[in-house]
Amino acid sequence: MRFANSLTNDFAKLRRAATTILLLFLLAVCAAGVSLTAARLNWDERTLAKTDAVVSVKGVPIRSKAHLSFLLRRLERSEPLDVVVERPRERITYAVSFKGDEQIVSPVAIQDTVVVSLLAGVERCFGAFRIVGVLVACLIAFACAFFAHRKSSDDDASFSLAVALIGVMIASGQARFSETPHSLAAGVHFAFLAAFAFSPALFLRWSLRFPKPAFSSTTATNVLFWTLLALGATMVFVSFHRFQQALAKPTGETFRAYSVSLNVIRAFFALLVLTSFLILVRRYAQSEAEHDRRRLRWVIVGATLSALPFIFFSLLPNALIDRAFLPDAVAVALAILAASMMTVAATRYRLLAVEALFNRSFVFFGALLLLSLLYGATLFLLSQIFSSSESFSPYIAAGLATLITLILFEPTTTLVKRFAESRVFKAEFSAQEAERILSAEIQGAKSEKDLVTKVAKKLRECLPVTSVAVALRSDDKKLKLAAGVNFNDGGQSSISPPPLLSDSRLIAHSEQIEDGVEHQPLDEAEFRPWNPALVVPITSEPRGKTSVLGCLLLGEKTSRLAFSAEEARWLQSIAGQTALMLLRLREQRKLVLKDEENKRLRELAEIRFRFVNAVSHDLRTPLASIKSLADLLSKNIGDETAKQHTERIARASNRLSKMVENILNYAKLEKGEISYRFEPLNLSDLAQEVVKSMDCQLELGGFEVKQSFAEEPLPIQADKNLLPQAMWNLVSNALKYSGESKTIEVSTRKDGDCAVFSVKDYGIGISSEDIDKIFKPFFRSSNAEAQVPSGFGLGLWIVKQVVEIHEGEVRVRSELGKGSEFELRLPLMNGVEKPASNAPRRTKAGKSE
């Protein structure tokens, strides 16, 4: 395979090199033709009168103007020519008549011709200006040929060679002849004949391959081309042979034979060029790709403005009536115009906006042709109808025909416009209008399903494709079909999203998309069994990272043509709008779900608050009774053992009361309805009271409490009920999670502008995974040891809320298996008291302020 590819590449390089060499050879021929044109001689026409008719030159009878031009092109020396002319003259004679006896003498003018033999001087046929014009025209033609050869991606050199042969025709068309068979002049004329015969065959071959091959197989094109080339070569050799005979013996018969063969080549040229033109027009009418239509417009406009006038006003009149209606300079200019415009079509077809010129010229020439035919037919019919009437004048017929033509002018023009719009121009794809329609549909979508359905439907309406589908990336990372029109999913509604989708470029086969459009190659295996012709990724870029939302899947165009650059840009724009709308709809859905969730959470919170409040109040009443009865018994019972039991009952009830208080505080804090009153307090005094209130619990548990309180006062502003509750919770937690260790440390100190309350234990500790979660309500660690002590998981949450109310913070240091240390850091008083208030204030968990 590698060898075959290498061989193909080497052959292509060799072919391009051969074409370059051939172009350089033709350029050399062109230079020789220009030099021979500059050396061409002509007689001095000033030695002849305007009315003289040439009879013979150097003893050779003249048959026609072309024959005379042929003889003059044989001049090689600047010696006078023997010329015989017929010169008209007018003589006066007198006629004698009688009127009665009177004799009348009248002058009578008699016109006849006289044969005059004279010597005509010889001079240069063309001046410097004309030679420079020919030289510039040839250089332009060869510049076009080399540029097209270099820039064209097609290895076929037909167009470049055809343009180069046009340059050869220009350079050698007026070159001097030579009677020597093997002279440079003979070779230049042979090149002229070959250019006339071969250039239309090359142009026909190019028209069958431009902008894309007309046939799937090139065999038919190649057979036709080589057949035409062989036919042209036959005509060239026959014509050149007769040319040599006419040079050797320039009689009327030999020149007539040469003229016939030359006219056959002219007819061959005209036939092939017209055929090529009609092929291009037909391909334009059938083409739906704007990329191809734009290129074909250049060719058609160039042929209409140059090749066709050259054929109908110069080439064919020369062959038929030995007279051209276009001067040679105009014909040369038209040839250069054709070469230039066709080169633009083959390489830089976006150079100018040729659409308006093409459309208007088509309508203008079409209307002009129909009106001319109408005028001629009307004039002919009027002449036939009224030819027998003596009072009818041809001028009246012409006037009536003109009037009828003017009346039908507007309907005829309208008819041509309608035909052009329906059969020639065709309605071009308007991306702006299609985007306006589809954008309105996208913006009006109410849901994702509504969005993708509208996108698929409108894409199919705006773009002539066999099928359309929209696939979206689902939560399980699959690419699932969400909507489609005439789309065959192959029995599979989802596939794994290919990595290609992460790139926002189009994904397509190269034959499905216009040349020059940036895209990624389509791998059928990745999109099987959907098998799309074109894939347009739907992506977004949050924070600069591409996120795949889905894709548009399109089948082949119904015309079987490639997607144009304009269509590709439009599809990418629609994909971008679809992505934005998808994100918007999803955000709206999230907001709706969040609102509904918040509403449900508020309802649940209200129910929970009512439940906790009711249960807590119901528990407080019997607990108060138990505590009161325990206090009463401890005072009235003398038995020391019974007294200890009643005190234990009182401590247990106090502990249970604290737990109930926690539940009530949680409910109030969450609801934002807790009240507090700030007043100056000493943190060390509060810490001592908390430890003292837990003496019984510490004694029963066998704990050793190491107390270290600051000797200096630690003045803070706090609520005397809330803050001790938080401190009690920390000490209670230290007791619960001390494990085997029965030692805890409680201390206060000053740290900068903060008063610090610290509780440290040497128990089970907290894992690094749980340390960020312990302040959440109802959190219970997954650690088995941590789950042994009973509780609701509210203590630390309440601690954090209370400390935040006091504008402080909680810090924790812990190591699993080695214990934990909690610190409450509260701001020291700065001499300004906070306003005391019983009004509820906002907390982070609260709802009011």
C-alpha cells in the first residue's frame, strides 16, 4: 500500500512537472510569435486610391480580402510590390438629339474601370503600440495559466493549457508567413493551428470536471477528450499541409483549399466552446451548492462577455463572409478577459461579487434576444400581410413592429426574470432568514423536549436534508436521541459520546462538506448505527472548559451535494443558540426544583418545630415534678443512702432537663426565634459555675477535672443563659467521648483581644473526615466508638450557633485515638457595651432578624 501511494505521488509530481515544462515551451512559442508579428510587413496603402480594387499582387490574381492578406503576410523584404488594380473612372461624352429642326447636344457621364499597374511601397504592418499590446496580452494569458496551474488543487492541467493556448493564438494570429517549410514562421503557424484545435478540446474536458467531475468514472471523459484531440490533430495536419501548398503556389485554388480547412478548425473551435458553455450553464442550473454556483458564475460571465462575442462577431463572420465585426484589438481584449475571469473561477472565485453582474446580464441578454425575435417576426408578418397594398410603406411596417415591441417590452422582461429565478438562479440558501426563523422558535421553547423538537423540525424545513435529529447527553453520560425527523436510529437510541464532540468543529466526511470548511473527519464506527452525514457539536464553555451538551445529526442533502461554508456557519450558530437555551432551561428547572424543595423543607421544618416544641414542653413538666420531689425528699429523708439516691435522681433529672433544653434551643435557633440579653460577665466565673453544676456527673463517672482559670478577669458581653449552655455542652461531650481516659482539662485564658474557654479530653478523638461535619445538626460519626454514647447530635451545632451569636468562633484540634480540644473564643469587652435586647436576631440557621 505504501509503495502504491508513493508511486501515485511520484506520478502526480511528474505530471505537474511535465505540465510546467509544456507551459514554458508554449511561452517560448508565444515569444517567437510576437517577434514574427513585429517583423510583419505590409504595403503602403497610401499609394492606392480608396476606390482601387486590387486585381493581382506580384502576378498572383487576388480572389478575396483574405487571399490578399495571406499574400501580404508572405512579405519578407522591403522591396516595392508590383500591384495591379482596377480603378474606377468617369468620362463625359456627348449625345446629339433633334427636336424638329433643332439639334440638341447633351453631356453624358460614363463610368467604367481602368486597369492600372503600379509599384506599392512596403512598410511595417504594426506600430510599437500594437506590438506592446499583443505582448502584454500574451503575458497576461500566461500569467493566468501559471497561476491556475500553481493554485488549483486539481491535478488536471486542462485549464492551464487551454489558457496558455489562448496566449499562443494571440501571439501567432498575425505573425508573418515564410515560404521555407521548416522555418520558425512555419512552426509558429503550426502552433497557431494547434492552439485553435486543441484549446477547445481542453476547455471541454475542463468543463466536464469543473467544479466537480460530471461523471463518477473518468473513463467516458477521457475517451471523449482523446477522440476530440485526435480529430483536432488530424485537422491541424491537413490544414498545415494545405497551408504549405498555398505558400508554395499561392493561387486561388490552393488558398481556397487552405481556407476551407481553416474554417473547419474555426467551426470545430466554435462548436466545442459553445458545447462547453452549454454544459456549464446546465451544471449551474442543476447545482444547489453555493460554493459551486459562485465559481460557475465567473465562468459563465467570462464566456458571455468574451468567448461568445468573439465567436459570433469575429470567428464565424470571418469564416462565412470574410469579414469580422470586431476589430482585432477588441478580439484580443475579449480573449484576455475570458482567460482572466475563468482563472478567477478556478482559483480565487471569492475575489469579487459577480452575482449581480451575472443575474442582470442574463436577464438583459435574454430579454434583448426575445424582443429582437419578436420585432423581426412582427415586421415579417406585417410585410407579408400588407405587401399587396400599394399604400402600405415599409416604414409603416417598421413603426408598427416597433410599437408592438414596446407594448410587449414589460411582459417579456417579466417573463425572462421569472424563468431566470425559477430555472437558472434558483432561490439561494439564506442563512440570515433561516437563522431569524429558527432563533424565534428556539427562544419560544418552554422545555428541553419542546426545544429539541422545534430545532429538528425547523432544521429540516430550512435545509434540504434527508433527515435531522438532536441528541443530548444524559445524566448517565450517554448520548441519547431526544428528537428527530425522518431519522433512523438503527434500533439504538443511545451511544457513548465520541471524544470528537469535545471539539466545537463540525464532524463530516470530506466529500460531504465544501472545500475550505474546517472540520473533523467522521468516524462511522463512533456514530454507528446512526450513520449521519454531518455532526454539529452542541457545547458550552463554563470557566474556559468545553462541556458537551449534545449534537445535531444531519443526513445527506437531498441534492447529494456538499454542505456549503455558509450552511456550516449557520449550523454552528444554531448549535450555539441551542446550547445557550439548553443551559437556560436547565437553570430554570433547577430554580423551580430548588423553590419546591425549599418550600417542602420549610413545611418540614415547621412540622418538626411544632413537634419538638410540643414534646419538649410535655417533657419539661414531668421533669420539673421529678426534680421538685427529689429535692423535697433529700431534705426530709434522714437515711444517708436514701438521700444519696434522691440526689442522683435530681442530677439525672437535671441532665435530662439539659437535653430537653438543647432540643428546645435547636428548634428556636433553627426558627430564628431565640431571645437573648447581653450583659457584662466574667468568662472564668461562668466556667467555674458550669463545672460545679456537673460535680455529681463527674463524681459518678469517676472523672478527674483539671481546672486552670485565668487569675485576671476576662470581661465579655454574653447572655448568662445561652453561653453557659454552650459551655455545658462542650464539657458534657468531653465526658461522653473520653473512653478509657477519665481526665479532662477545663481552662480559661486571655489570647490577644479574645477570652478563651477550653475543654480538652484524652479520649477517642475525631477523624479528619468527620472534623468538618461535627457542627452539623444530627450528625453522628460512623466510628463505632463514637456511636456508643447516646445523644441527638445537636450539642456542637448549638455551640456553634451560640458562639456566632456572641460574635466569636469555635476551634477544634483532634487526633483519632488521642483526644480532642475545643476552644470558645469570645471578644473581650472594649469598654462599649452591646445593646441589650430581647428581640429575636438573625442567626446563620435562622430566618428572621
